[in-house]
Amino acid sequence: MKLGVIDYGAGNLRSVLNTFEAAGVTGHLVRTPEDAAGVTHLVLPGVGAFGDCAEKLRSQELVPLIRTWIGQDKPFLGICVGYQVLFETGEEDEQVPGLGIFKGRVVRFAESELKVPHMGWNSLTLSNPADPIWKGMGPEPYFYFVHSYYPQPEDESLAAAFCTYGVRFAAAIRRGNLVSMQFHPEKSQKLGVKLLENFVSL
């Protein structure tokens, strides 16, 4: 296998690469479509804003690569904003469309007694605990979150895991060899490493 990690200027690339190394895999950066030659597993990490991410992916001409990759059902992992940007629109930047690979929008947590951003450890409710991506994690694994926005997929059957923070939201989606999540495996210690191990075995 050959792991490619998309580099559009996000700040957490080193921690993502380090966590993959802990999972036994060395990744290389994909900054142009040509950099993806020979790649078998593609990762879209995310730190920052929805609109910035979408604009940078377009300016680097990486959107056709991502669309084709997902369309061909090759192993794909989206993290945080790299999950959000797969949807059509986001409240964070209404002027910049997402990639529109999945129908739905990305919305902000409503004002409540809970602090926003949602930051820290929280548990998942798994739609299918037998899914290989959750292998070795138990029925309600805890992962680390840092976000103020979350996707609302039109097709709720995409949801591989839910999390509750004032509202129940789709913390991860799964289709074929695609898995994308709102939480950060690279900040989630042993379970994060295990998740990446499970992804590279797809």
C-alpha cells in the first residue's frame, strides 16, 4: 500500500503523519494530482475553516482527484474539516460551496449552556459495531473532538457513528471504502492509532 495525505496548508499534518507512523505506515504528502500517482489510500485532514479548505482544494486542482477517488471507491479517510467539506454547503462560509460529494449541510451548534466549540473527549454510538473500521474498540469508544460545526447528511444511513453534545449528530460516515469523521484520531491516543490501523487494512 501507499498512503497519501493531502496537504492544502492545514496545520495538523505532522500529527496525522506521526499517528499513521505509530500505526506502522509512512505517508507522503499530496499537493498536486500528480503527487497521488501510485497512492492506494488517500487522507484529507482538516484544521481551519470550511471555506478556506474548499477554496484551497480548488486552487490546487485537487477536487477532481478527490471526486474521482471516492467515485472509484478507493480507501478514503476524511478528518474534521476534511469530513465537513465533502458536503454541499456550510454555515461557516455560505459563499463557498463544499465538494458536494454527499447531500447535506454543515451547521453550527445552537446556543445553549454548553460551550462551543465542542472540545474534549466524547463517546460514540456505533451504527454497526461489527464494521471492520471499529475493530477492537468496544461498543462505545471515546475520541477527541474540537469543532463548532457538524454535518447533517440528508441520507442518515451514511452515519457510521453518532455523538451527542446537546444535539445528536453524525460523528462519522461510511460508504464502501470511505470513512470520514468529525473527531480527531491523531489526538485520540491508542484508539486513534487503532482506527488508522483499521483504515489502512481496508
